[in-house]
Amino acid sequence: MNENALAGIRRLFLDRYDDLKLRLSQRLGSADLADDAMQDTWLRLERTESIGIVRSPWSYLFRVALNVAEDRSRTERRQRISAIEIESLLELPDHSPTPEAVVLARSDLKAFQEIMAEMPERRREIFLAARIGNVPHQEIAGRLGVSRALVTKELRLALEHCLARRRQLKE
């Protein structure tokens, strides 16, 4: 019985397509929206496997089309951005660095690279592993085959060197 009811609804949709579209256009106030809703209604009917007993097939079909149109309108409203939202997006502050900040950062990086190059290789390796790589002192000691105390000492010497050179460069 359910398959026969569904087949009847589909047949009614095809037979009275123009009447349904006209009524839907009048109800929605838009022929374009009605046209889209009609296409989506047919797709919904095609995907449906069965329906219960339908006492008024025409009313049922019209209600399905209205529901489809409402779903479509609701989705479009969610996707649309209001004029106020667009205005607020246009007023977002620009957090990108200024050209001056870029030049200063590059200068600082170059100075840091020069300071690093002045250090002995092992000291530089310990400093970079501990401060940049956040590697524990014990692990650094194991990698280099030295004591943890030596890692601590080298790290202290590296920091002192960096601070002293930075002060010199600022003067």
C-alpha cells in the first residue's frame, strides 16, 4: 500500500506540475524560489522509499513543496551575511607587521645569527637545543656525551655571551 501511495504522489506531481508550481509561486511570492523548490521536491520524492496512508495527496504534495521551500530559505538565510556583518569585516584591524617592524625583526635576526656564529660549536648546539628546541639538559648531555653539569655551564656561558653582545650592539 505504501509503495502505491508514493507512486501516486509522484504521478500527481508530474501530472499537475504546472498547477503546483503556480500555487507555490503565489504562496512564496517568487517564481524562482518556487522553481527551485519544485526541483528539490522531486528529488525528495525520488529519495523517499515509502510513505504512510495519504488522505489528501494534493495537500500532502503541496505541504512537501512548502517544507522544501522553507528548508531552502532557512539554509540561504544562514549562509547570507548581513550588511552590518560585511561592514564589521571590512573594519577588522590589520595585525600584519609594519614595514618598520619587519626591518627591525630582520635586523634582530641577523644580529642573533652573528652572535650565534661567534660561539664555539658545542656551546651553540647546547644553547639552541635548550632554548629553541626546549630539550631537557639531561637529554642534551646524553646526545653530546657530556655531563649535565657541563651542559648547564655551557648554557650559562652562552646566555652571558648573548647578553653581553646584545648590549654591545645596542650601544
